[in-house]
Amino acid sequence: MAHILVVEDHQDTREILRTVFESLGHRVSEAGDGQTGLDVTFEDPPDLVILDLRLPVLDGWGYLERLRKHPVGQDIPVLLATADGAAAVREKALSSSCDDLLVKPVPLRTLIERAEKCLEGRKC
């Protein structure tokens, strides 16, 4: 199956996502901040990144910008999952190089469906 990287500062959320996606047969890596997320991405490129925006060290926007400038990260699908549902955030996210945006709290079924679409190469 696929390799999914979860870049999220809340450990409980990372653990839930790890459990869910591993139960579906995927391999899951985790990072608690954006810089660690980049390090993991460049060492072992994932097939999909689930990315929070509010992160320590390097926020999600910084992660996304650096990811897309690196040859390894240009084609990796990124699913943003953030608690900030402001119109400006939505507009920036959807006009940026992310592939989809979900506003937390996200029903688990919705997150799984959108992640699977990204992994299948369809528009998330």
C-alpha cells in the first residue's frame, strides 16, 4: 500500500491517524513540526502528506513552500487539515500548491475518503 506522512503537532491526532491508516494497510510516518516533516519527507518520500497548518518550528505554509521547491516534493499530494476555516485561509490553501483542504474537526470517514482519492491520483 501507500506511505503516508502525518505532519501534526498534536500527538493524539497523529496516533489516531496512524492507527486508522495502518489498519487500512498503509505505512505511516509522523512528524510533530514542519521541519521534522521536511526531514522525513526528504529521507523517505511519502505518497501523501496530511499536513496541519499551525505547527511549531516551521508552520504548514513554510513546509508546503519548501516542499514544492525541492525536486522530491513537487509531485507529492498534500492534504491540508486545519482548524482555521477562515475564508482567507481557504482561499490561500486552494490557490497554493496543496491538493485539498479539510477544516477540523474532520469526520474520519471524510478524511479517509479524501486521502484515498489523493493516493489514487484523482482530484482530492
